[in-house]
Amino acid sequence: MPAEFEFHARLFSSFKDYINENESDFNEPIGEEKTKTGFIDIYLPSNLREGVVIEVKRGDIDPHSYEVVKQGHRYARDKGVELFATANENDVFLFRRTETATSITELDRKHYDLRNLSLEQFFEQFLEDIKELQEGRGRVFQFDDLIVSRLRSFHTSIYPTYQELIEREFNENEHFEEQLVEWARENDYPFEYPGVERTFKLAAQQYAYLLMNRVVFYELVREQDVDTESGFPLNQIYGGVSVDKLDQHLEDCFQSIMEEIDYEAIFKNDSEFFKQIPENDLTRTRLHSFTRSIEEEPLRDISVDVAGQIYQELIPVEERKELGQFYTPDEIGSILSNWAIQSSNDRFLDPCSGSGSITVEAYKRMEELDGLSHEEIIRNITAVDINKFPLHLTALNLATRNIHQPTNELFAYHADFFDLDPDTMRFESSRLGVRGEEADGSNEPIGKFDATAANPPYVRQEYLYPNRDHFREHLKEFGPSSKQVYYDGEKEIDGRSDLYCYFLTHITSFLREGGRLAWIIPTKWMVADYGPSLQQFLFDHYKVEAVVGFRKRVFESALVDTVLLMIERCEDPEERKNTETNFVRINSPIDPDDAIRVIDRDYAIPDDSFMKIHSRPNYRTISVDQSYLMENVEEKLHHYINAPALYTAVLEHNNTIPLSDVADITRGKKTGANPIFILDEDEIRSRNIEDEFLRPAIKSVKEVDGFEHTPDDATKWMLDMNNYVNDIMSTSGFGETSDLEDRVLQSLRTDGYDGVLSYLQWADNQSSRTNKSIQNYNPWFNMGSLEDKLTPIICPQAMDTRLFFFKTNQDIVPSNRFLLVKPHGDAELLLGLLNSSITKIVIESHGRVTGGGAINLSGSDLRSLRVLNPNSLSDRQASKVKNGFEKMTNGNGEGLNDIDEVFINALNLDVTTEEVQQMAETIKQARRTKGQEVEPLIQELDELEGQIEMAFQDNSPQQQGLSEFSG
């Protein structure tokens, strides 16, 4: 079935089902309704109100094109109805017909984006809008609201045709193939089958955008009566030319606007590849229709703000990703630019501008600070990108900020940022739209800047080869030239660093003293092994003013695993040390100006402290002395943003220590073949295995019920042949040469141990008998001594609904699914502390969440787990903890309250036992909850933390608890 009829049929049947299943003023739709001039694709009749005409087209026909709208208008007139719609699989436009309208632009219009609406959602909204419009209550779109949708509709319909033309030309024209391959190499796109098929699409999308953007921008400028060099107005973009003369007419129009006004960065086509992309009758006809439609649109009346937003909003987010563009929400761009730019005279640099969304926010910031013309602001902004297409969008985005003033000199450079330095001359050959001509400023160096805001590309280090040395070369310039300390010296930037790290180090040489950097970067530098080397570099060159994270609900998925880094260039080491770094987490949507006030606030760390936690439901700030961060540069930083406040409190408190300081951590027994060595009661009974060869064991956490596990609770046993084998070896005669396995089996037979003998003979033929890990046993069924696997405290390696440590009398052998805690001191006391609610909170942040949602602890995780130092407790507190654990063992919930109370008092935390327990439960539920249901739990946690405020003293046994917050 052809695509047009396939969508037509789906729309018709779905509409019919919707009307039959829902109350509606309309009757079932009618297909191919005859009129005096043709057949209506879908007609919605009604006994209660006027019907509606729907004209349906295939996806590569623009439903807003002149011909399609004219056809729908004619059918609506035939039926004597006011409303008609035109549709394809991506877009639907609803029009209100009037007898006096002479062009499309005089019709009232609404748009529906089927890319983001299900058909059911569309029907509901569409029918309600029809009802309101017919009753005189509905709101139609103004052109300001409609223009982006109008342009997207045209682009979506035409680029597939260009894609087919590009693919055909690639396969048939050797010169064109060479041009595409060269273009693909420049932009790091695939150029061989099958990957080149994606490049055909990318090329088609970009070419269609470039052509459409030029047409629209030309008309925007022409309609605004911008002064020209000759004094004569620009020619109309359509002007009634025929289809066969359209190509030359557009070329003349674009040449004339460059000669009469400028805008070379937008209109100069310096891509040899794009010049070779073929047209055909279909693309020319559709472009002809589009230029006619655009010429009739009321671009003269469009507001300046809307004109400046067109090209920012034009490309949908998903398509931006496909084109390799990073999406930065406008609010984030505003926060970054407003923080970085302190004066309208600041020189601003975006070294990876993409489509220019952040650069536009920088323009707005300078405009707000007053004092400069459009041209002066443009001269203060420099944008760099390695790909030319996004730079074209940057040029459009900046030029449309003020169409009445020409954009004569735009510093948008198509270059690899790592090929530039402050002394690089402003060669016009790399400027967008300029091809080697000399111009004012071409002999000046790029120079240094006062501000930078950016969203650098995130490319993992393994994909940097073979160009890794290219990205690292600039590191030689930092520090004494003879030492190259950051390149290969004592402060070497870790070779495992990802690309954004090198953007950060390279930008440093472009910033003046006091220059500000506000970038959005991945959180990986706060947790990865390469993080400390980058942190050291930042601490050596900047005052780290703030690191800002966001809850998911603030910006949906756009900022997942990213933070805003806000730093200021500073050569004075004392000034850097005296900086207070604010780690801010924004919990709720916030105005950019309010966000900056939160970020810049002085949280007044007390003189005798190094850190202060300030929590409110809408945000949380952990302010830390940069000197403390510099002294502990090897420590990870992510918990300051992501973890609960109490986790950070435990981590940083002097009364807490790593668990390894008070206990040895090992792993349970790895048998190598659990089906053979771990048995349940039924297996033991059926095979009559003797008790001498069995040890009570635990295979899975599901077998543990409560906080104590004894042999009476055992449901699994481990086969233990070690003592018997050792006895055989000790009684063997001198020079005994027979095989040990044969001797053991013979001895079992002699001693009458028929049960275990029969079992071993059976097991010898099982598939797990050949497991590699048991081949080193001698004989194969002897795992060796199990004594070192006995311990009074056991921790499940993976925990889900329960996070707990349980007690044994050192007579249970755990499998390797458990971690063994062998305390240096009082086991009961340590058990109580490990089962506190605060320890649960710490584990939730310290462990790793598996795909199934459980918390997983490795041996190293458990060794580094921060716990309350038992030696910091008074005798009374220690006794209360031990008694509390005994109560918990007996099923008395008051025991947890007692332990939590001691923990809170020992750390002087600004919370109650009820709040701590509720936090622990909420964090657990959030971890175990999927999808949309998790967000209310995170919000609940933020509210629970909302009044916590604590300061942390350095090198002291106590911290100051602050229960009140002023201001």
C-alpha cells in the first residue's frame, strides 16, 4: 500500500474507533466524500454542528503548501463548511475559511504535531478545538506561534527527496561520491556502506535546513525594510517567478543581500559538496510553493523576540541529537551566561558552539547589561565549532537578534579548537562565510577572554585514538616549560581523561585573570579514576566557585549525569585556598536569576569549620573550603551533589572511620561447583549423607530471617571432606604411591560411610564436576579448611528490600554471595552500629545499584564504608547500642530507635530518629521504584532534608549542629 494511503487508512480507522468509543458531536467519518470539484479524503459529518473537511497527504508532501491548502479550501467551500484540515503523518494544520480571504496567511490556523502526539491525543484535542472554534470560543494561532511548526512541516516533507537524490548521485557520479566522502570526513560521518546511508540522511537534512533558513531569513530582512547600500529595496523571494527560473532567482537574491547589506556568514555557500547536491522537478516545485507561501506570510509583523527564537527552536531535540548537536535548555544557557558575563564589555568565547543556543544567551546577557549596539555585542562574541552546519545556525541565531542592524562582522570560526591558541591570528579563511579575503582585524590575534560558557562534547577516552596526543599537546604550555608538569610530569592529566577534560584545560589559556568559566559537563570527573588529576588542575588555576546539579524533575532527561561547573581564573594561591566552593543541588524548577542567587550566596562557613550543609526543600548547598578539597584531592566529589545530606555528614565527620579500621573484610566460600558442594535437606536425606561431612551453610540471603542465624535455622549444608582427607593423609605409610582420591574413597568404603561415598561417585559424573575452579582441589571433592570462613558478622553482597548485617556464633559457612566481617573488638557493638538507619542511608549511596535494583557491595566497598567509630562512644552509649541490637534480634523495633538515637547524638546531627528512619525508607523505595512513580519519593526526601543545617569542624571530635537558619 502506498505511504499516502497507508496513513490515510490508519487515520480514518482510528478516527472512526475514537468517535464510536467516546461521546462526540460528530458522526463516523466518511471516506472519499464526493463534491462538485473532487473527492474529500475524510469528512467528519455531524447532526449537531458543521462538518469538517480533512485532506490527507503522504509524508513527503507539506500539508501547509499552497496547493494542498488551496485544495482543502476548495472542498470546504464545496461543502459549505468553515473548517478544514490538511494532514500528513507528521503534521496537521486546521484552517478556518472565510469568503474574503485572498491568501493562506489570511486564514486562521492551528497546528498539531503528530511527532509528539498519539492519534488518540490528537483526536481529543482536535475535536475540542473544532467545537470551541465553531462556538466562537477557540483561540487560533498567531503567526508568531505558528512559524516554527510551519517550517518544520516543510523541512520534514522535502528532505527525504533530497536524501534519495543524494544516494542516487553517490552511486552514479564518481565526482559527487568524492565530494561527499570529503564532506563526511570533515564532519566525522561514515562514508562507506552501510554507515554512509545515515550520511545521506544527514546531508539531506542539513542541505534542506540551509536552503530553507536562507529563504526565511532573506524574507525576514526584506520585510523589516533594512537599509541597503543602493537605497533600493531587496527583491521579493518569490516574486512570481516560474519554477524553471527559481534556482537562478534565489541565487540572485542571496547575492544581492550580501552586496547590499552583508550577512555573508549566512548566505555565502562555501561548501563545494552542497553546491553539487542535485535538484529535480519535485524539489523545485515544492521549493517554489514554499517561497510563495513564505512571501505571503506576515513576517513584517513578527516580534523581535520571536524572530530571535526561530532558529533556536526549529530543529527538534531528537533531530539535534541525530545531527550531532548537544541540547542545552534555554534556562541553563541563561544561568551559564548570566554568571560568566559580568560586563557588557566582556569578551565571550564558546569553543564548541553547536547551534548557538548558549551563544544567544550570552548575547541576551550583554544586551541586558546595556550600553552596546547589536554590532558591538556581535564583535564581543567568538564562537568556534569543528562542524560548519551548527555554525550556520549560530550565525542565524545571532543575526536574528536584531534584524534592523546588519551583522557585518561575525567571529564564528569553523575550526578545531585544539588548533587554536590566544596568539592564533584571526585568519578570515576560517571564518564562516569568508573565503580568504582580508578584513579588519584579520591581523589581530584571537586574544584572551573575560567569559566562557559552553556544553563541550562528551567523547570517551577510548574513542580519542589516534588523535589523543593532539588533544594533549596544549598541556605542555602549563607550568615551567622544562617540566611540563601537566603533560607528563608530577601533575600529569590522567591519560584516561575524556575529551571534555581537555576542553577544560585548553580553555584555561584563553581566559584572563578573573575570567569566568560556566560550563555544563558530565559528572564523571567527580567519580572516575581520572578525576583527581583534573581536579588538581582546576585547583591550581581557578577559584572553584560552584558545582551545580539538578534533580531530574527540573529539566527532565536533558541534564542527567551532568553538572554546571562555575570557576574563576586566579593565579593567587592564597585566594584560591580561601575560596568557599558551593556544591548546589537544585530540587525544583527555578528562575535563572534565583538560581544564580542560590549559587553565589555566601553560606558563611564558621571560622573553625571546613564545611557547612544548608538544606531547603527547593535546593541544597554543601559549602566546602577549597583548601580542604585541595588537601583531599584524591577523594571523590559526587556525594556533595547526589547523595543525601546525612551521607555527607557521616563521610566527613571526625567520629566516623572506614569499617576496615575496626574489622577485617573477606568473602564467603566460593565452592567452584555449588550443585555439588551445597546441599539441601531433601538431598541429604535421599542420599543418606553422614553428618560428619556436613557444615551448616547459607547460600542465599533469602534463607536469612532476622538479625541472627544459627545452625538450627540452616536450610543448606556444605560438603566438608577436609578433616577426613587430612586424617587419611596423616595415616598413610611412608612411600605410599597410590592416588589420594582412590585412598579416600577406599577408606570411606572400609569405614562404612556408604552415603557420602555413593554421593561422591554420583557427583563425579555431573557436568559441574568439570568446572575449572575445582580442578586444583586435591582430591577434587576437598575444598580445604572452612574455618577461615566462620565469622560473627555476615553481610549479604547484594541486598534489596533489607539492608542488614546479621549475627552468627561462628558456626555457619556462608557462600561467596556474602561478605564476612571479623571485628577487632566487640562484635555486638559493631553489629548494632552497622544496622542503624544512618548506616542504611550510607550504604544506599556507597554501594552500586544493579540492573534489578538491588544494592551491591564489593569487598572494597565494605572496607571503605564509613561507620561510627565504636571507640568514640561512652560506656553508656555503647551499652545502649548493644542492648538495642539485642532488642532487634528479638523482634523489638524499639531497639532501632535506641541505636539511631546514639548515632545521632554521637554525630550531633540536626535530625530526629523518626526523620532518619523515614529518610532511609524513602531512599530505599526510590531505588526500588521505576518510572514516573519514583519522582514523588525523591521529592519527599528533599522535603525531609529541607531544614538540615550543619557545620563541620576540622580536626575536632565534635561538630557544631545548627538547627536554625537566618535569612
